[in-house]
Amino acid sequence: MSNLREECGVFGVFSPETTEVAHTAYYGLFALQHRGEESGGVVVNRDGVFNGYKDTGLVNDVFTPAIMSRLGKGRIAVGHVRYGTTGSNDRNNAQPIVVNHIKGRIALAHNGNLVNSGELRHELELNGSIFHTTSDTEVISYIITKEWLSTDTPEEAVERAMCRLRGAYSLVIMSDSKLIAVTSGNLLTSDTEAPVISGVKNNGLYRNAKLTVTDNVNVKTVAVNGVVIGNTKLKASASKTYKITAADANGNVSCVSFRVDSTKPVIKGIKNGKKVTKPVTLRFKDNYKMKSVTINGKKVNNKKATVKKAGRYVVKAKDAAGNVTKLVFRIA
């Protein structure tokens, strides 16, 4: 029995009212003690204030009556017992990990293995991330935080982060007001390659787009903005934001988000081909983002320009997606 190793255990509890969620988490971890005996930790959320404790040892040794009293009451709690699959056995690698971020706080507990942890850690370090542990969990927390910068909610950030994580894992994540449970649904297999979405770049902008999804084994599902479609090729021409999610038969997932802007800029102030005898004030507008405006080949302000001298004028307004509107007029 000394060789029985069942990895880690994660636990989460959500209550509609403030109560002894720390005690509930304690008993949950006690029941999961067989999953890991190296360390234990609990973080309690009371009205957005996080209070936690973690240390090496068994659950009943780590959480003494004094510690349980200090954790206090709350509405949400997450907990973890650890058997280390990666990282050394010390207090720094104990979980949950708490992340303090400009967009909010999260506490994260993780069980499982990432097969691309080294690759992600290298990428994050090159972009300035500083690691305090040797576990996969901190890699996951940084990926979620990075995705949160370009999303509105932690749930969206977690969903995007999952597209970058390869392996078999389960997570419980506590935000300021929510408890999020995540599982990869994967067993570790020899196929760790996610489907490839070609034709667009993540966060790209296009007038129209053509995509193809391929996989080294078999594409199982392709979804556009959450709706599963029945093919692996897609044409996107309507002006909006698209999120493509592709999964293969082994549960590997790829995601890409991009925007299509097929609407031309608008030039107001005079009709095309018109001849006038007084100065003309032009206003420029685009439904997404204007890139440049030129009058007779010279750049002018992207929002407004006034033409006073007599002559023929050719105005070109170009948006960030490459749509161009041309207008010609004359001042006598």
C-alpha cells in the first residue's frame, strides 16, 4: 500500500449565506486525505475579502482549532490536499494559490498534469512573469490572469486559458463572487496535439475571413460563438467578433478570437462628384476603427478636416480592416 498514489484532491463550497464554509472545506479535505498527504490549504471568501492558510502536513495537523477560528466565516471556500506530481515538497508549493490582480482576485486549486507546462512557463518568463513555485498550478494562474486582461469576467478568462492548457486536470477557482469548477475531461494519451485553426490570427482584424480546422487524428467539434457547426471550413463576412473553438477526439482544444469589419468608412459633409463655391468641412466615421484619411494624397485628421481653396479634391478614408471609401468633389 505504500505505493498507492492518487495525486491531489480539490474541494470547493458555495453558500448563499455567510456561514462556516471553512469547516465544510476542512471536512471535505479530510475525506480527500487519501488523495495527498504532503500539504493542505483552504482560502475563505467573505464579501470579497480572502483569508487563507496552507502548510505541509496532514489535514488535522495543518488546521488546528486556532487556525480554523482565524479563517472565519464566509460564503465561498476552496481547499486542496497535495501529492506532488511536479514541484518539490515544501510550503511554497502548497495550494490554493491566491492571485491579486487589478481586475480582481482569484484563489485556485489544481489537480492533474500539464504536458505543455515547461513551454508555457518559458513563454511567461520571457514576458516578465516571476515564479515563486515549481508547480503547474502557478503556470495556470498566470495564464488565466493574462487572458483576464482582454476579457470582462474571470469565467471568460478561464475558458480562454483552457484552450492553452494541454493535459488532464481539474480546477476549482474562487473569484470575488463566484465559484468556478473546471475539468479538462481528458485522460493523458499519446495525442497531445490540439487542432490547428488556420486562416486567421488570434485577436486579428479582417474584412472577411476563411478558416480551416485540421487535426493530426480527428476533429470532433467546431463551434462558432458557442454554436457547434457541422464542418471544418468557415467563411466569416458579417461585421462582428468571432470566437472559434475546435476539439479533437482526445479532448485537446484550440481557440481563436478575431473580428470581421466589412463595413466601409463614412465621409460626411458633401456628396460624391459635387461642385461647390464655398469651403467644405468633412467628417469621417467608421463602425470600428479608422486607420487613415488622405486628401489629394496628404494625411489629415482622422475625424475632421476643412478644405477652403479652389480645386479638385480626392478624399480616401481607410479603416483598420482595410475597407476604403473614396469621395471626389470640386471647389470653384
